[in-house]
Amino acid sequence: MNKTTGALVLDGNLNGLSIARSLGRHGVPVWVVSPPNIRLASFSRYTRRTLPWPVGDDETQVEYLLEIAARNNLDQWVLFPTSDESAALLARFHSKLSSRFRVSTPTWDVLRWAYDKRLTYRLAADQKVDCPATFYPLTDADLEGVNCEFPAILKPATHSSINRLTEDKAWRVANREELLVRYREARELMPADLILVQEMIPGSGGSQFSFAALCSEGKTIASLTARRTRQYPIDFGYSSSFVETMDVPEIVAPSERLLSAIGYTGIVEVEYKFDLRDERYKLLDINPRLWTWSPLGGRAGMDFPYLLWKMMQGMRVTEQTAPAGVRWVRMSTDVPAAFQEILRGRLNLHSYLRSLRAPLQFALVSADDPLPGLMDLPIFAFKHIYNAYTGLRKNAAASRRCPVKS
């Protein structure tokens, strides 16, 4: 085993599977560290070893990663995050982790602009990039100053804690009365300064677009633009279910301005929604890590995890852009998403079947790595049962600590 060519992936989710397949197909040894309820990548033939992920604070987890490197001679292996939180962990401890690893995220002074939506929208304002009207109430009284049309949405500024709002990604509110009720509910889950109120841009998944790129010190090396045509759930999707590469030049220059302004290095997805009311693309998020539909890039000739791994090794990566007309689908979520879109009259069966024409990349099904595709639904069920069981245990423990007085 070449010590300088391995990769250690944080989490065995779908993104972890995408990294394992991408690198493994190029002969790069891949290890995964993951909690017991997220093991999709562990079933891949390209994952050579799976290690447990410890419960504990950031310092405990960082020491654990350094211990893994020391115990197994993994010096200079590349660390890959798979979520906002694991990316933030690597960025905050970039210097310490770099004593053993090549850390594939930028440092915290850069990544925080993508991690915290309050900073993201400030950056957008500085760079003259359109984004939805966003408000930052700290009290019930501040809601009176929220001047936007309804329906609107409540969303978290970060995903630093796991709760109903961060898991749902956003809550739709139909009027000012519901806004107050849901805001008070959100206040019970997280600090007020982490709760945003934002105008809701009308439109379905077909109005959502992305600029995905590999960057070095703010300069784009490889990129593609895509439409995230369908998502599941269809209103506030946890992730996309059908994505296709398209030529969307309108989002290229704004994205490059944002990434150049913060000197971004690594892979990134910049999300937009097209607002039919004024025909402008408006920034929603900057994701400073791999995104769910990243294998689409590989099918289009732009294998982002492998390109990032090469860049981290100091290898040359040629400038490139992906062609339009390549598609990606996750059937387990796209079928129910399409069914709901058909019921709402926004899609018909012929159009749906036509959308699945070649070239098409499946999210999980793979002839050279079949087991993860077969395990998708069982793992999905286990994850939700495990999370429900954990929640019940926490509630029971809380009841024991605070018994109800008769």
C-alpha cells in the first residue's frame, strides 16, 4: 500500500460511497469512519476498511483521527468530509490534522463563509449576487419587521445541532400568525440568532440550479452547471433525486466571484433558484463538500473526488467543463417524487420516462459494485429505526432526570 495515496472518508453515507467508488476505481485505498447507523459505503467493494466514529466533542474526534493515522501508518492520506458538519470539523482543526493528513477542505477562515448562511448572504451582498430577501429576528417583536410575502420559510443558519428544523432543512409558513407559532417552536430548538426568515421563491425542483466546481485559491479548474430537476420531498427536498447537466452561463460568473472573494480551495456546489417573478437566479446555499449527485460529474467526464485527490497530491489537473445533456437519478427517491409531481399536474408519465434516457448515471446501481444498490432500502429503514430508538432513549433519560411532580 502506498502511504501517500490513501483516503480516509468521514461517514459511510451516499457521499461516502461516491468517494469510495471514485477513488477505488483508480486504485486508491479507501477507509471509512462512520457511526453504526450510516454504513452504505461499507458495503462497497472499494471500501477496504470501516472504523467506528466516536461519540464526543470535536477535540475527541480529532484526536481519534490522529490516533488512527499513527496506529495504521496513514500519514499524508487525504481526509474527505461528506457533510457540512464534518467539513466544518476538518476546517476548524485544519492545522492540527495537517500534521498527519492532507486535509481536503479549506481552512476555517474560508469555509465559514459557506457553512454559516448569515455569512453566505453577507458575502453575496458584497459581491452583488442576488439572493432571496432574508431576515434575522432575535425576538417575537422583531417578526413585525419581517416585510415579505407569504408563504415564507424558516431555516437554520447552520446545521451545528440535530433537531427537527435542521433535519427538515426549512419550514414553510403560510401567514404571519403561523410564522410566530413556528418561530417560537424553532426558538425551543436552537438560539434565536441561528434562525432565519426568508422569502419563499416559487417554483419546483425544475427551478433549482447548481454550479459545481473544483477550485484552487479561488480559481475554478473544473466545473459544470446543472438543473436539479426533481427532489424528494418535493417541496423542501433533503436531496435531489434527478439532476441533469445544462448550459447555465448566468450562474457561472456570480459563483466564480463568490469563490474568488474568499479564495476557496477544494470542491464546492453553489445552489441557486430561478425566480420567475423577476427572471433572476438567486443564491440559496454554498456547499463546501461533496454533494449527493456528484457521480453525474464522473459520467460527464469530470470525476470530482478523484480530481480533488489528484490536486491534494500536487498532481496537475487540467481546466475543463462538463457537457450538457448528462443525467443522474436515484430511483428510490425519484419514483415517489415523480409520482407526486404527476398528481400535482406538473409532470406526465411520458415526460418522466423520457427524462430517464441515456446518458444516465444511477446513484447506487453499479455493475462493478452491486451490493450498495441492493442494501439502499434496508439501510434506509435501519437508519430511521436506529434514530427513533436513540430518540426514545434520550427522552427516557431526560424523564428520569426530571421526574414529573404529582
